[in-house]
Amino acid sequence: MTTAKDRLDVESEAVTAQLQKEAEHMIHSMPSSVHFDELWQLHIGRVKEAPRGRHRLSTYRKRIIGATAALAVTAGSIIGIGFVSPPVAEALRVIPFFDYLYAKDVYTANLKVIEQKQLGSPVGLEAKDQGITFEMAEVYYDGIQLVLNYEVTYPASSPPISQKDAEVYYELHLRGHEPQSIYTHDFTITGDHTFIGTTRKSFGDKDLPGQLTLDMTINAIGATKGNWDLTIPLDKSMSEALTSTVYPKDLNFTYKKSLYMLEKLTLGPVNTQVIVRNLYPREKLNVILQDDIGTLYTDQGGGATNDYYYFNFSPLTALNPKPAYVNLIVTEPLENGAVKQTEDRRHLNGSFPIMLKGNEGGTVKVTSVDYEEKQTVVYYEASQVMSQNTPLSLREEEDDPIFPKGQPVRISRDKLAFKLIFPPVQPSDKLEIMARSFSYPEDIQQFRLRIPVQWAK
């Protein structure tokens, strides 16, 4: 198969550069797709609503598996598909897969690390049927998450493809394992006869091995039925070299006569995961993870099995890649209405700092705003740890709120200073910044577990 790189090599550097400049402008105008975070929120909601008894939990698990299968079957109806002209598409092919996701407002902060640290494994497997070629280009696997990047090529003699043609209908099976999981994907048209896809799948199994075999069964591409099945080897050795796994001893707590034990902590370059084993009848749990300089890791969903909870968080930060310890903060779940919520709005009139109410009675001090061509960057400082994740949005009078693209990024070790990226907006006397803060009741039960982390020298 002639690869994208081979095709690009025949183009002159001047033409490619010009096309790429145009492509970058167009890719930022592509429509948004369903966020992986949104699917996780649905997943979390089901976890919190699920019955906690052993026999009833099995019914819930079937419901999750059914929902996962439905995602694969209804791909075309939930995924936003971008389209660009053929010459611009050729230039776009030098842009990594994850840039396509970012252009659609898909949160890719952790996925970018795969590219930056070259953690993906080139595969180069392909299957061809009905004149259509499916090529698996790159795979990332770390035992917590699986990322598949692939390209589909239609025959050159076929008509230009449309959105309904840029879909892959597939099933994924790990040989010898059936972990609880959730996944989603995005497809982007890159030429008259080509499109690419990225599938992200997260697991709820605490003991997936370092090497696995993935069977990908594909029975239709677009409206064309056929067979493009692939057998894909998975290996987490690339990420494992940058990962610290901790099995704490005697870190447990009792809540409502239930005993919980912190069983495993995985701190990796792309994902962080906490496993909490329940030794007696379970209750619902809310957890927060914080590093040794006060940075909160972003909640990225989780779930429960018959024996344990798993909680997924964002990866280690570039500012603090090897914390000496992390704090797991366990908070009892609250009924609706028990959490006090506050909305605070201020005009962005060019006068700084701007003080906003923050989470848990703290404050958020907006120190500056950069209005750039492709993004708006808000810089702020939090008065205390919990206030750093106060939800912020922009709004022009009564227009719909403008939400950030991704999560806050800490920019200083010495203070709780962050930057937050928004879509591009124009400065205006009518532009406001809004904070929606919350506070827990004073009598809420919390457990703080300090987990030391040993790093190899």
C-alpha cells in the first residue's frame, strides 16, 4: 500500500507548506463530535445509580456492555465528521491523528503525550475487501486505555466519499479477557477517497496483562459490507517504562460499617488509576486525587465490579512528573441539594485582577486574558487547592456560555497558578467571565490517604 508519507514525498515543500497553512485554518472550523468525557459522565452516572448487591450488579454490567455495543453500531449518528478539499487533505495528512480530534474540540491533553513521547506502536497491518483498504497505522495500550489510529482508502475509481461512507462498523475482543469497558471513536474525511479514524477505549479491569491479542472484526465500511478483520498484538512495555505502580500496605478506612482498602495506584504518562477494594457491603464513593504540590488530577470516569472500584484520572503533569506522594481524598456521596452552589459573573473590561468566588469558599483571581487568533487563554490563581477546578466559562450578555477546551494547566510550582484554553473570542465590553462554585456541608465525612510513591533512579 502506498502510504500517506510516500504520497507527500512527491510534493514540493513550498506547496505542502502553503496547503498545510490553509489546512490548519480549516481544521479549526470542523464541527465538534461527542466528547469522550461526556460518555464517561454517562458511565459515571450509571455507576452511581447502580444497585450495590452482587446479584443486582450483574444486571448493571450487562447494561454497560449493551451501551458499549450500541456505541459501535450507531457510530455514524453520534460522531461529527469533518471534510476538507482533496489538495488541502493531502497537506493535512502530515498532521498527527490527535490534531484531528483537537480540531473537533475533543479533549486530547493526555493523548498528546502518546505523540510527544512516542509511546504508540506502529502496526502497519491492513485488510482489503470490495476494493477498500483498511490500515491500522498505530496502537497505544497501557492496561488502562487502548487507542487505535487507522486509515481507510476507497478505490481511486470510486466517486468521492461522503459522510455516510466515512464510518467503520466493528467489534473489539481481547483474547482471554472480558473487562468492563467503554469506548468511542471519531472519523475525519481526508480526501476524495480516504478517511481516518481514532478509537479510544478505557478498561475497568485491574489486572490486564502487559501483552494481549486484540481481534478487530469489521463487517462494514460505510454502506459497503465485507470483511476487514485484523488480529492486533498489544504491548504496554513502552508506557510501562514511564509508569510507577504502587501497592500500598495498610491503607484502609471504614465508612458506614464498610471496610475499604486501597489496593493499587498506577501513575503513568497517559493515565492514572486508583483501585479501591471493598471488603464488606459497598457504599457509594466520591474520590479526588491530589499530588504533593496541591495539583488536582482531572476525574476521567470509573466504575465498579463485584469486588472493587476503579477511578481513572488524568496523567502525571509536566510540571510535577514524579511526585513524592499523592493524596487520595474520599468523600461521602451527598444527596441532591446538599451541595451549595454559587454563580459569580464579572465583566472582562481589561482591568485586572478580577476576583471570583471559588469552590469550597475560596477565590479565583483572574490575572490576565490573551485574545489569540485560534484560542483565548485565561490565566488565574486559586486561593486554595479545591478552588483550582472551579468551573469557568465566558459569556457575552445572554448568549450561550462558551466553555473551555480541555482542563486547567498548572504553570507554577510555587503557587496555584493556571491557564485555561477557550475557543477564540473577541474582546468586548459585554464579555463576561462566570464561575460556578460549590461548597460541601461542614459535617461531610472525608478520608485523606497519603500514598508514598517510589521512583526508579
